[in-house]
Amino acid sequence: MKFVFTFLASLNLFDALITHFGILGNHISEANPLMYTVYEIHPLLFLTIKLMLSLFLIALIFIIRFPVSKLIRSLSYVATALYVYVFFLHGYWISEIF
């Protein structure tokens, strides 16, 4: 479970950077309306929030006593699967510009 949280935190940071550079290059737009609004306020605020979310996940590794409930485990696996799917979407636009 610790690996899943670490993996999610890493994917979240990588997603933030890829999204930021994709928006800067006018290749993509942020699909999440809340994060789109945050990005429009200031890109550094967007990156800071994404960093804080990743740090929160890392902190959970030290706070939660493992094993966790089936619900938390299932939700973390679903979140990981969704992030992997999002990276395939990022891979599509990145392959289009190269």
C-alpha cells in the first residue's frame, strides 16, 4: 500500500509538470474545471496545489497504520488506474508534437 501512495504522489507531480508544459505550448487544456480555474489564476498556484497534494499522500504513508481498509485500498487502486489512463492521454499529445 505504501508503494501505491508513493506511486500516486509521483504520478501526480509528473502530471502537473506535463500538464503545465502542455498548456504553455497550447497543446492541451486542463480538463478539470477546478484546476483550470486555479491555473488561470496563476500557474505557480496550480503547481503548488499539485505539490501539496503529493506531499499529503507521502505524509499519509507515515500517518496511516497499514493494513488499511478495503475501501481505501480499492480507491487507491482505482486512482492509480485513472492516473495511468491520463498518462496515455498525455502520451498522445506529446507524440503528436514530436
